[in-house]
Amino acid sequence: MHPRVELYVSSVVVLLLEALPLATAHGHGEPSGMDVDMPPAPMAGSSPTFNSSTGPQSYFELPGGSNLIYTHIVLMTIAWFFVLPVAVMLSLARSHLTLLVQTVFLILNASGLLVGTAYNARTPDLYPNNLHHKLGWVITWMVSAQALVGLLNLYTGRFKQEESGFVERQAFMLSIDVMAERQRLNEEGHDSYRYSIDSGQGTERESSSLRSHSLSPTDEHPERQLPSYRAKLEAGHEADEETVVDGSRESGGFLQNSAVDRFLLRKVPGMLSTRVLRVLNAFYAVVDRAVLPLAFVLFVTGAVTFAGIMQGINVFNGLAHFIKGGIFFWYGILTLGRWMGCFADFGWAWNTKPPRDVVGNKASAPTAEFTESFVIWFYGTTNVFLEHLAAWGGPWTAQDLEHVSISIMFFGGGLCGMLVESGKIRSLLNMTILSSAPAQRSYGGASEAGWKEPRTYNTSLNPLPALIILLLGMMMGSHHQSSMVSTMVHKQWGMLLVGFSLARAVTYILFFLSPPASLLPSRPPSELIAAFCLISGGIIFMASNKDTVAAMERHELDAMFIFTVTMGFTAFLMVWEMLCVAIKGWAVRKRSKTPMIDLHDDVRT
């Protein structure tokens, strides 16, 4: 497709999709297609109505309309799982392809919305007031607004680029005139020629007056002003200018010189002030970093709504499993990201921490182990008050006390981990030996070498987060459950958490023996195993809630079914994450070779 046609399509689609929620908000459409705001109006030969006590309890069990709902699921999976992560990676890399991929996502999402609307019109409301409906619209609005901000930034960026190019061109041509005139004066020795700002003093050839940019030409022979030299410089500048224009065209100005392009380029820059653009860019950056976790929540709530689980009092048990399992899932995603080098600028990619002159303020960021310990401590602090929430007002059971004890373990273990990562605490712990013989530190030879810090001081070797997760896995793996299937499922994710802890221990042993000495990611192989165990363990953790286990037993599925499906999905998910990060690296490398407009002028990645 021609570049001009691509931007025209992108611009029109973005604007139309912005209005799509207004067109369908009064109906029953939603990103999941599994909620209706009110019962559908009866039709001639109306479809049967279902009693909540005798009819199907979920959309999964509902007969009819399966083609629509599965089409909706396929479209949304392609949009949110495949296209959206690529759009986020390209946006973080500031690629000119970002708007095009965002437009593809919006088209697929709009198609899924339409299919979901058609499905809702044919089905009763089996899950009133579900979160999936509301959250789906919120995220759709967010991504649509982000695409619109990207379109506005595209034209404000092109305007700034063309305006700065015009100013630079004028200064550049004036500099050529000054240089040519200066050389002519040197060759002819005409000291009587002066620049307009010269007062008559200091007219030596090396004086500052001859280096001024304000020239009053008095030469009667313009043919002697080095025309060939000027022509070469002009030709070189024109080549540079052409490169900039081509870069602008590649960066998203697909409608070069068309009526729509000139209209947007003329109107958009004047619509928004610099302060408004900064706010919009901050919003753009926040959406970039928040949309993937929100998409994960959207998938989870969609599955919950489709399966009809976590209703009534069971919502507390479901929330506990999904929130905790989701934390371990994203812990695994971030662990794999650390292995790939995503956080190398923070020193989190198993590399030495870059100095401030390389990464700026990121050099003051805490270590990854401190962050892990803080999350563990924060979880323990808040979860102490939530363990009895499902039986609020009732008697405490032994199981409730077990869960509270686990929360206290998280609180103490996380706090201990943060203290281990504190440089001030470590320096105070060294005072025992430092204060015993302070004069010996000034001696030379072996005594002086003995006071040097060990190499391991520059590497964070904190086993507390892994130890806490190891103990949690052992506890939950042997935790009593109401059925054999539930016991086996809990044992599975408990075993996987133990596997993560052992793999992390191998990493620390390797780094204790040979601390990293490079700014580049070292990529210890044990961290791949750690990431796999966390991702799969988190998924099985979420699936171990009471309603899901009951549904498995009702459909005669054993524990190995969820285990094998999760293992396959985890392996595929890790492949997809690696490919997405590789796409970002490709976009960054391509952008470094081709001049492009910066869509994040005021926001650092």
C-alpha cells in the first residue's frame, strides 16, 4: 500500500474508532461480549429464557450462539495478545510503525466489539454487573486516546522539525556568505572592507569584527565570491535536508503534500500548547506501561465471566487466588525480562550497575532484590487483614490462622531482605572489624590488600525473597484441601514455586563464584528455569480456586489436565515475550540508522 494511502486510512480509522464507543454504548456490546445491561426484548418465536436455578449457569454451558462467542474470543486474542504487545514495543522504541500497528489493533478490537454485541443480543445476562464489561470499555477508551495522541504528536513533531529546518537553513546559508567574503578579503588584502557592526577599531584579520555574522557587502565583483565552494555546500545541505524530509515521511507523514496532510499540519500544531503536549505525552507513556497488565486483567475477567465462576461469597476465594497467582505470573514475566536484559540500565539484568554518567538518575534506583523484598513485605503487611475477609464476623478457623502466619512470614522476610540490601546497614555491620585496628589500614603490602572490599560487594546476593517463596511452595504443596483434585492442583503450583527458588539459588551460587564485570546482561541459564516455574506456577495458582476445581470435577477433568495445558502455554508465552522484546530491539536499531520524529519529546522511556 502506498504510504500516503496508509496514513489516510490510519487517520480516518483512528477518528472513527474514537466514536465507536459512543455508537454502541447504549447497546449491550463489550470487549468480551459476555454481558448485557438489560434483558433483550422478546421477539416473535422468541428464544427460550433460562431460570437461574435450573438453566445454564455460564456462557460456556449456554446452547446456541457458540460461533459468535468463539469468533469474539479469537478476534480479541489476536488483538490483545498478539497485536497490542507489538504496538507497545514499537511505541517504547519510538518507531514510525507504531501508529499503523495501533490502527490494526483498533480495527480488530472494533470487530470483536461488533461480534460481542451481536452475541449479547441473542443471550440472557448470566453474569450481572461483571467487571469485564466495565474494564473493557475503560481500556478501549485508553488505547483509542493513546492512538489519537500519537497522531497529534506526529504532526506537532513534523511542524517543529520543518520549522527548525527552515531556521537552520537560513543560518547555514548566511554562514556560507560570511566564509566566502572572509576568504575573498584574505586573498585580496582589502582591509578597508568592514562589517556593519565594526566600529572602526580592531580591524585586524583575526579580530572579532571580522568573525561577525552581520555582513555589509561592498564588493562590486560578485563572481569572485567562491561560487563553486558555495555550490558544494548548498548541494550538501540540500542532501541533508532531503534526508530529513525522507525521515519525516517515513516517521509517519504518509500523506505528504496532500490536502489532508497540509490541513492537519497547518491546524494541529496551533491547537495544543507545549504544556498540554507534555501532559498528553505523559498520558501516552503511562498507557504504554500499564496497558499490558490491564490487558491481562481483561483476559482473566473475561475467562471468569465466560465460565460463570466467582459469584456470591466465592468471589473472595477467587480474588485471593487470582490476585496472588497473577503476582507470581508477572513476577515470572519480569524475571524473563531481566534475563533478556530489559532492565540493564537499572543494573537488574544480572550485570554491573551502570554509573550515573551512562544512565543518569537511573543509577540511584534500588536493586532488584530490594524491590522483590519490598513487594513481599508489602504483601505481608496488607494481607494480614484480608485472610479472614471471607468469614468476616465468624469464628477463626485453623486454616485462617495458617494463612495469617504466612502473611507474617512475608512481612518479616521482606523486611529482612530490605535490610540486607541497605548499604548503610552493611557498613554498620562492618564496624566490628573496622574499629578493631583502624591504624593497620594505612599499612602497605598485604595488609592494605586485606582491607579491599570483596568482589561480591558489587553484586546483590540476597536469598531472602527466594527463601520466602520456597517456604510458601512447601506449605501450599502440603496444605489440606477439600478434594483430591484440589490437593493435587495446589501441590503442582507449590512444587513449581520450589523449583523457582532452587533455580534462583543456583544463580546466586554462580554469581558468588564469578561476579559480573560487564554492563551487558550476563543471562544466567538458571533464570530461564526460574521464569518458567514462576509463570506456570502463577497460572496454576489462579486455577486452584474453589469454583475452577469444582468445574473440573463436574466435567471429569483431573489435575494433570490443567498441568499439561499450562506447561505448553507457558513455553509458548516465553517464546512470544522473547520475540516481542526482539522486535523492540530491531525497531531501536532501525531508528538509530534513520532520522525519525520523537513521539516522546518530554517523556523518557
